[in-house]
Amino acid sequence: MMLPARTRRLLLLACLLSAVLPAAPAAEPAVSALVQTAPLQRGELLHTLRAYAVVQVPASQTQTLTFQHAMQVQTVAVHAGQAVRKGQLLATLRSDASSALAYNQAQTAVSFAQSELGRMTTLKAQQLATQAQVDAARKALADAQAQLRSLQQQGAGQALTTVSSPEDGVVLAVSAAPGDLLAIGSPLLQLGRRGSLQALAGVPPEDAQRLQPGQPVRLSAVFDPGQHWQGTIRSVGAAINPKTQRLDVLIALPAQPGLPVAGTSVQADMVLGRWRGWVVPRDAVLQDERGAYLYQDDQGKARRVPVQIALESGLQTGITGALDPKLPLVVAGNYELRDGMALRLAGGSR
């Protein structure tokens, strides 16, 4: 059937327009992000300074065992770091050849002086010696006996000398091994008095002014944070340590179970102050070229809120900013968000 001319012209025009004009775009699906939220809360964070320290024994609480004549080490019964009791055997020693020779010579000198005094006394009775000669012989005997007693007190002449701990303590260092020859005054070992441990830490000068003697300190092992001890600040240095360029802080370690041995490296956590305000999980705070910010859930839409970081402590961050306490905080999934984006709440949201 033939269409009217007017209808044919309209159909032709529609075909031409459809070929020239682009098709209308399909409606884009709404963009949303899956997030987890939590109530915004105020709290308190501790401003903690962490410094590294070394456990030591104060020099005034140490004792070095030495001898006044040369000795040879026979046995050593302890090792560095070992706790010892008063009277406990530490080592056995023997006089070396030179000390033995000196002792024998002292014995000979006493015998000779005794004989000489007897001879001079006899000659004096026969008027063949003067009183001055008898007095000189008596003095020579006294000097020889004094020398012999001195060597005996030093342990010379004994087949074996035993060394015992003079008090309860800890062995800080062992300076000799079996077979070693100890010269006069050479150290055998060093003892520290038990319960006298301290830790030496270095802190930045700008933080030291907020530390006070008596302030509590938490110490923990560097390689095993599960091991920890309580201490108190004994003193804060007033001058920069030229080696560390920091101020020395002495931390007293009172008697407590499982104390570390001298020389142990530890972490010292000292509280510089307390901060109160908005406390959020560290991952909730983001940063870009405009600064720090976070997102709140504003009726199902992401609201970007600029914030200032006041303090970071562990996994938490203290912040300030124009936050709405009634709106939940986005704590997970925030990396994909844009201001105004629709939010889909995960099961753990509150």
C-alpha cells in the first residue's frame, strides 16, 4: 500500500536524524563504597617518650677482687651474669713461683734473725757484744717476722687459696681463666651488689625538662617485649653527653623477679604528659596535599572533615577539628571514599 507523501517525508526525516544525532546515554549506576563505622569517642592518650637504655651496676656498688702478690688461677667456679651468695666459692688460686720464692726467703730470714739474736745475746753475756748489737738483732727479727706475716695474710705460702664471695651479689665480669698468671693488683673478677641495678638512657634535651626524679618508667627487653620491669627515674642529667648528644637519665631498678643482667639492652618508656580529646583509630585518619582528614557517615553519605593530629600513641590518634559527635566515624574502607559518596555499611559497623 502506498503511503501518503507527507508520511513518507516524515519517515525519511526521522531516519536522517537518527543517523546524525548520537544515542542518549544510559543512566550510570550510583557509586558507593563498603565501609565500617564506629561511634566518635573522647578519651585519653599518654604522651610517651621511648628511649633505649643499658642495664648496669653503679660504680659505687661494684667490687673488684685483686691480690697483693702474683697468683696463678687454678679454677673459676662462676661466670659473668651469675648470681652468687655470701661465702660461695668463686675461684681457687695458687701462689706463682715468684711468690713462693718470696715466702721461702721470708721464712729463711726469720730463722736467720732468730739465730742471730740468740748469738748476740750469748756474746753480750760474755761481754763480747754490746747492747746496741743485741737491739739491732732483735729489730732484724721483728722486721723479718712482720714480712712473713704480711705474706701469709696475702695468701703466700698456702698450697691453694680459695676465693669466696664477700656478700650477696652478681658476677659482672670474669677477667681470668684457669692457668692464667695474675700480676700484683690484676683483677680476677668483678662483683656487683645485689639489688643495685640501674639503667642508663639518653633522651633529647627538649624532652628531658618534662622528666622528674621518682617518675615511674616501664622497661622492656629489646628483643622480647614480653619481658618487662618497673623502674623509677633516679636522676636527669644537666649536661649533654658528648658521645650520644643526649641527656643521661639514670633509672633505678628495685628488686623484682627476673631482673635483667648487667649489659642488657632495654627500652625505657617514660610518660611526658596526658592528652584528652577525640581519640580515633590511626587508620581512620588520612592525609593528602590539603592535610589530615577523616570521613563521617552523614545519613549514608561520606562527609570529609579536616582535622589536626595532636598525638599518636600506638594504634590510636588524638585529633582536633570540626567533628560532629552525633555522626559515626568511618574506620575502614575510607581509602576509596570521596566527599559525598554513598556508603554501604559492613556487618561490623556500629
